[in-house]
Amino acid sequence: MDERARALDAAHRAATSFLATLADRPVWPRATLDEMIDVFGGPLPAAGLDADTLVSDLAARAEPGLVAIPGGRFFGFVIGGTLPAALATDWLVSAWDQNSGSSLVTPATVALERVAGQWILELLGLPAGATVGYVTGAQMSNFACLAVARRAMLERLGWSLSRQGARNAPDLRLVVGDHRHGSIDRAARLLGIGSDDLVVVAADADGRMRPDALEAALARIDPGHAIVCLQAGEVHTGAFDPFVELIPLARAHGGWVHIDGAFGLWAAASPSLRDLMEGASDADSWTTDAHKTLNVPYDCGMAIVRDPADSIAMFRTGGDYLVYTGLDPWDVTPELSRRARGVPVWAALRSLGSDGVADLVDRLHANAVAMADGLAAIPGVTVANEVPYTQVMFRLDDDDATRALGAAILAEGTVVVTGAEWGGHAVLRCSMSSWATTPDDIERSLAAFRRLIDAA
Ligand SMILES: *Cc1c(COP(=O)(O)O)cnc(C)c1O
């Protein structure tokens, strides 16, 4: 065997032995960053190391600093696991090493991504002609979509952003909800829009944008000058903005509508949860992730734009050496060279089938409901949201006790939930985003919560 084959064998062995530990290893890491830096650090030795020795040694030394994200009891933030077909094809993506910006150079991977994009539009009930750009995640998708929105809106006002730039451009306003995700603010910042420039619209108690508040906000903006940023799936409550009421208001005002649905857009794939997404297909652009609800490996999100002309006008590059062959992947994302991160999306969708995608989303919701019911039955625990989707929030009567429980859970190791503030209280959040979570994982987690609360 050559060095490459031996190194891949070593990676295979290390990966399967890590995955075999998931059922029983502590979910939270057992080493700190500083300890890991000590393990891997020091001056770079002058002599190199054989690849297979290096892989085995690296994997063994990383072990205590790994977090069990691919297992069934990681409920922190909003983080998915990895479906087997997606994981294995992700390895192929690296082995193939296809620079997938151009359809001329890498037809196999570009075709897989394009077909996966069409499947996604169908599953999520979005317009069939929309462009799907594969980016690293919802953060970059929000950035890409808002960049497209700004250029298109300025164009309609007779201003060419590509030629004239942003200086002296007509005054567009970015309208956002009070409970938008922080990545919207970062996307705005990348576009030169500061927090004082945002028009923030009040939300209801579950974090949904209020239609009366949007109407009042739009009344203070010139028609045709608003980009309205809505949300499918609030990260604490899982609540969806009321698109049926909000989008017509934005439309009547001549606004662009963007929806951040990093995990929420997937509700449309489930017949029983689809109502949450009612009206969402009327937007102009959509953000979603594949590495959350769809359970492909990091990193993969999608920037979806209704009118291909808008995304192409924003992103198509010049360059005499870049051969134009129709719609290229680099025409619809900020990246030029990139890995074929959409191939695991094709594999995840094909391995599940459309019924399997619906079942996956339903199962994540059912896990959230089971977790909420189990938590509500523990004396002293308050479940703080209605659980319309995959997010559960809970707290104890006392904020310090809630925070202490959060720290004790990570130390104990059975399960990971992460903390936040909601409604003036410290809360703990469980996000049901992993295909790997079983009813037994929910039971084991609830038993750990009960033990820790009894012991406190
Ligand atoms: C996770 C999330 C993001 C950011 O997504 P990344 O994939 O981490 O870039 C944006 N918006 C919402 C609603 C999210 O849940």
C-alpha cells in the first residue's frame, strides 16, 4: 500500500472507533482548549512524519478534546449530526478534490449539487426556478442573500451598485425583527450597515415579528426602500414569523423579503408541520442550512434567490481565464474556489427519500415534544415555550439555580444543553436537530436532569 492508502485506512479506523464511543462517552469535552494546545503545540519539528502514523497519533491525542456532536444527546445551540451517506460522501468529496465553482471543470459534482438544489426547492415548497448557492452556512447565506437584495433594490431605484458603489446610493433600510439571529447583524455589518441603521420591529412573546409593528415601521420608510428580513424558526422558541400577514405588507410597500430559515425552512418538508411555513414561498430570498436539520457534516448552507438574474448580477465574476458555460456555481455565491459541499446534500436526500426527510423533521419535533413533556413532569422545572417545532426551553424558579444546573449537566456528561436568557430569566435550551437522537436518548437525558436537580 502507498502512503495515501495507509493514511486513509488509519483515518477510517480512527473515525469508526470515535463513532463507536458515542453511545457512552461524556458528551461535553473532557479537555480544555489550553490542554489541547499543549498536546498539539510546541515548535514545528524539522523532520516530517509519515501520514498514517500522524493520523493515528493525532486522533488518539485529540480524543479528550472532542465533543460528541454526532451522538444522540448533544442538544446545544442548533447543531445537527451526520447521516451515514452524507458522512461517507463527504470523505469522497475530499478524495476527489473537485474545485466545484465551475461547471466546465467539475461536471459530476456540479450536477450532484444542482440536482440536490432542485430537490430542496421541491421539498421546501420554494419556486422551482430559484438559484441555490452552496455556502458554508446560514451566516454566509444571510450575507449573500442580503447583498443580492441590496443590489437588486438599488437597481430598481435606478442606481447601479456594481458601477456606482454604495457611496451616495439611495437610502435603503434593513428591517429586522427584535428576535432576529445575530448572524443578520453580522451580515449587515459586512454590507456596511451598522446597528443604528437597522429598523428593528417588535416581536410577540414567542419572538414572532408583529404585523402591526411592521406596518408602522414601513410607514416611516419611503416605498421601494425596504429590505424586510423575516425568520422561520426562532432559536429559543422555534417560533415562525407569520409570513401570511407580513409578506403582503412588505410587498405592498415595494420591499424585498428575505427569510432566515436556517433550520426552520425544513418544516415545509413535513405535511404535519408545513402550516408553520404558510406564505413563506412568496419571499424573494431564503437562507437555510444543510448541516442542521438535514444532518450533513459541517459546513454547508444554501443561499436561495427567487430570480436567477438577481444573484448572477451580484456574483458573476469577470476574469478572462474564467470560461463562461451557462450558470456556474460561482455565479450565485461569494466564493470562487471551493469544495463540493453540496454532494453530501445529494447523498443525504437520496438516502432518506422525500418520505424520509418528512419523517426526520417529524421525529425531531416529536423528540422536542417528548423532552418538553418529560421536563414539565420534573418538580420545579418550568418549560418556557410552546414547542411548535424543534426547540425546547426550560428553567428552574431561581436563575442562579438554572445556571448551576447548566454547568452541572456539562460536567456530568450525559447530555449537552446550552444556556441563554429569555423573558428576563436564565434558561436552558435543547435543540432537537440530530437524526441520531432516539427515545432512549431522551429518557437518559431526563434521568440525568432529575438526578442533578434532586442532588442540588
Ligand atoms: C444557526 C443559525 C444561523 C447561523 O448559521 P450558521 O450555519 O452557523 O452560519 C442563522 N440563523 C439562524 C436562525 C440560525 O439558527
